[in-house]
Amino acid sequence: MLISFAYTLLANPVALTLLGIYGLLLVATISVYSLGHSKSETDHTELQDRMKSWWIMVILFTLAIVLDRKVSIVYFSLLSFLALREYLSLIPTRRVDRQILLWAYLAIVLQYLWIGIGWYGMFLIFIPIYVFLFLPMRMVISGETQGFLNAIGTLHWGLMLTVYAISHLSYLLMLPSEGNPGSGGVGLLVYLVVLTELNDIAQYCVGKLLGQYKIIPKVSPSKTVEGLCGGILVTTGLAIALAPWLTPFKVLPAMGIGLLLSVTGFMGDVTLSALKRDLGIKDSGTLIPGHGGILDRIDSLTYTAPLFFISRSTSTTEGNGFEARLEKPIFPTLSQASGARDWLAHPPSAPLTHLRSSDFSCQPQQSSRYPCAHVFVSPVANPSPAPCRR
């Protein structure tokens, strides 16, 4: 039994990657506490708190991805809730907008509901279209115009960062395994999170050791050119090394992903730093000892998660480049919602260029000036041609 379990564990690339992460944490923890004993005159409490927090975060993340998918969705929705609450606690809000904030929190429930039922089209457009249009209207009904632009702008930005961007992490777990036979959506999620977090660590360590030239000292004095370059090199190398284990990417796509995550992770970090600088605070909160708040820990993921998701959806194992694929519906109508969710479980594997117009239930008339673009139509067997409505 034990041998069988060990063999199953060693054959799982996600499990091996997580074991490697725990091994690194163990080595780092021993080093930090050894440093504290050897140099007792220096206070290493903050560093030790960081390591304790890393253990808790990694264990919680591991449980979230190895347990039932419903548990995973609840985990990420709770993460979005805590991040949005922390964000709203930092941003000055009008008294009249307190009821509006309830709608913002409700958007979290609905956004993750679309993930749970596999409604990809609604997942994509719910917050940036429906919620972004609804909230200003609801504010207008309150009758208060003083500070309207500032109030709606800050609320929109908070929802985009803490809910919409982070929800892409959860949807990676719902992707069909056919696109990544080795480790499925879990492998893609682990790949993204590991590279993003190690990029932060690499940029910090290299910047501390070799940093001389500041990049944007008015926003983040600790960010240096050397740290950014070191993070890019480390992240790109790890992206190439881990790609065969966790993703379907070949060398060049993996290199591109490494560059993308290292640069955009830096952008997410300094963007939240600019927010804190504007508010005159050092950390966004105190929930995570040694790190600060939730936003301090997920700042890079607010940029890397949606951008990686998009890059993943256009990636292919054929060749070394990127190829667009028609994987999921974009704008399902209410009458086709059920068919859309059914199609999500078995998306077409053929590239967009290989699909025929006869594969769809909606076909444009030859004399029509309005193409059938952006209209969701599910593949059906022997469809009868139906003209697109103008």
C-alpha cells in the first residue's frame, strides 16, 4: 500500500512540485532560525513571522487545490472577499455609498457562481460590463453627485483587482484536462502561482544583494533595475524548467510566459505600491504577519492571473508558437445558456482555422453586410442553415 502510494505520488507532477515547494520552505525556515541563533544581537522576528506565514499560506493553498473543486471555489471567493474588504477599508468612501458596497460584495458570489457552473461567457463579461454599468446607475439613484467620479472609479478599480483578476485563478481549475493531459488545470494554476511568487522573492533578494539603480524611487524605493533583471532571469528559467511537468508549453512559449509573468508581476506590485503611497501607508493591512495584508501578498497576481489565463487560452502544443483556438463560447444568449454550459465540458479541439461554417447553427447570408461574429452558437449535428439577424 505504501509503495503504491509513493509510486502514485511520484507519478504526479503537481504533487512533486508541491513537495519541492515544501522542501524549499523547510530549508529556508532552518536557515532563518539558525541565523537568529547565530546573530542573537539582530532582531529576526519579522523574518521568522514571514516564514510562519508562508507555511500557513502554502498549506491552505495545497488544501484548496487537492480537495473538491467546490472547496477550491469557496477558497478563492473568500480570498477575493478579504481582499476587497481590505481595499475598501483603505479607500475613503461616501456615507451614501454604503448600500452600494453590498452590491459589490454580491458581485463576488455571482462571479464565482459562474465559475462553478462553467458559464465562461458570463464569467468574462459579468464584472467589466454588467457590474460596471449597474453600480454607477445605483449610485445615481441615491441622488448624491458630490464625489461621484472618485467613488465609482475607486470601486470599479477595486472590483477589477480583487475579484475579476483573482477569479481567473479559480477558473484555471475548471478547465478540461484535454488541454493539459499531464496535470490539467491544477498544473496550470500551480505553475502560475509558483512563478509569480518566486518572481517576487527573486526580485527582492537580488535587489537587496546587488541593487544600486532605482527604477521608480517615488513609488517603491526598494525596487531596483538589478532586482527586476534578476527576477526576469530566475522566473524565465523556472518557467522553462517547470513547463514540461505542469503545462503543455514547449520551450519558446514557456520562455514567453516567464517573461510575461516576471514583467507583469512587477507591474502589479508597483501599482499597489502607488496606491499605498497615495494613501500614506506602508502595508495594506496586518492580517498576514511579516507580510502585511492580503493585497500585499496578491498584488502581483492581480496582473499575472488574467494575463496568464489569456496566454494559456491561445497556447498550443503544436510547434513553438501561439495559435488561436475557439475553445469556449463568448456571448451566450439566455436561451442558449444550457447548451453553452454543456459545450464547456467538451469544447472543440480543432483550431479555429479548421472549423467549418456548417459546424454552427447560425450562418450569415451571403448578401448580409453584418457578419456573424461574436454571436455564440453551439455546434449541432446536421444543422439547418439559419441567417444571422441584422
